[in-house]
Amino acid sequence: MNIEILSSTAKIAEAGAQAYSDLLAKKPDAVLGLATGSSPLPIYDQLISLYEDGAISFADTRAFLLDEYVGLAADHEQAYRRFIEEVFAGKVDFAPGAVQGPDGDTGDPFAAAAAYEQKLVDSGGVDLQILGLGTDGHIAFNEPGGSLSSKTHPQVLTEQTRADNARFFDDNIDEVPQFAITQGLATIMRAKQIVLVAEGSQKAEAVAQMVEGGGSALWPATVLQWHPNITVLLDEDAASKLKLADFYKAEARGRRALARLENK
Ligand code: GLP
């Protein structure tokens, strides 16, 4: 894992957006993996600015969401398909229909999950997946205790996740759906490159487990230790429980020095 401990949200946004710009420069028709939640929002804002400046375009890309609540219509205020449209996709130049998510409103979440997994396979694979991190260590909606090699599946949400997300449902946990359809951990692991972003002390324990804990279904994000190309963008608070934080900072400087050698 490439750990980057950065001093501000602006620097995190810049680093995340840079990964997209680098990819789009090489591969304008890249397949993008988008995440909802609040963590990626600064990165999306930065990408919108780059698009408005004419520096990047999404016109030839396709994008896939990680997850969706079960039982919310696509146009429900808190449906992830609507959320991503409002905060990002609708503000740049994706082609109509280019951004897709699991359909949580078909009445058969198992069939919808299988269909979505197939769409991802048919796309040729996600080139760059952005991820947030749940306080219980989930990625997408893969809750603790699930298979570390799961494919896209319906998922029962934990009380912790529903409580964390109640802020989007008028602070009423009863309004938060009980189920979601989520890309599985094996599905996410197929992405060629991953950028995970976590900020704030409420994420510190999950970050420490993800980076330095033993691989375990108890902390689903630990599976990412096996990913060959992942960058973890953290602020100081989210990094505060990392035992090797000082080394990661030195290592990040070292990586940049090494990269300069590669370009010689
Ligand atoms: C949600 C989403 C995840 C997201 C996580 C963290 O439950 N399903 O994809 O990463 O919670 O959200 P936030 O970034 O708002 O803390």
C-alpha cells in the first residue's frame, strides 16, 4: 500500500484528482469506479474544476458505482445513482447512460446483483476505483463477517453503518434502508488501481486495521493489503493510530525520489 499522510483536505483532493488526470491522459476511454459517501467529494470537486478548465474530459469514459440501497427508486434523494449525478456526474461531460449503478429497486436484489457483476465483467474491468472507508472497516457496503472473496451481492447493513448514514436521512435511523446491493470484495479487488480516501479521527481505528491489522473478515478493508496498486490518502487524524506513520511519510518522499529515477 502506498500511504500518503497529507496536511489538508485540499492536498488530498489534489492527489486524488491527479490519479484521474494521469489515467485519462493515457487512456481517455478508461472505466472509472466511483464511490459515494462524503470522503470522495473534495476529489470530485477538484475534478469538476479541472473539467471546467478544459484540462480533462469524461466524454469517452464509463463509470460504475460501488453500491446502492435496496428499495430506493433511482430518483430517491438518497439513492446513490441520484447522489453521484448531483455531486459529480451531472457537472462534467459523461455521455448519457455512461454512469451506472446496481439497481436496488427491481424487487429481486439477487438477480440485480448478478446482472451488475456481469456488467462489470463485460466492461473489461475498472481502471481506477475510488473508495471511502466505513468506521466499521467496510468498503462499499461489504460489512464485517462477509466473505473476503465475495462478488456483487445483496448485503444486510450493520446498525453502525445505518447509524453513520442516518445523517443523510434526517438523522432518523429507521429511514435508512436495511439492505444494499454492493460490489463484493473480489469485485473491488479486480480494479487495476485503487485510491482510498479517509479523513477524521472517527476513521482512525478502521485505517489502522486496514493498513496494519491482520487480514480478517472482521475488518473487510484489510483485503486491500493484497492489492498490488493502491494508494491510501489520509489526513493526520485518520492516520493517528498508525504505528508506522513516520515511516510512511519518509517512504512517500522516497517513492517520489524513486519515481524521478524511473523517468530519467
Ligand atoms: C457508506 C458507503 C461507502 C462509504 C462509507 C463511508 O456506507 N457505502 O462506500 O465509503 O459509507 O462514508 P463517508 O465517506 O461519508 O464517511
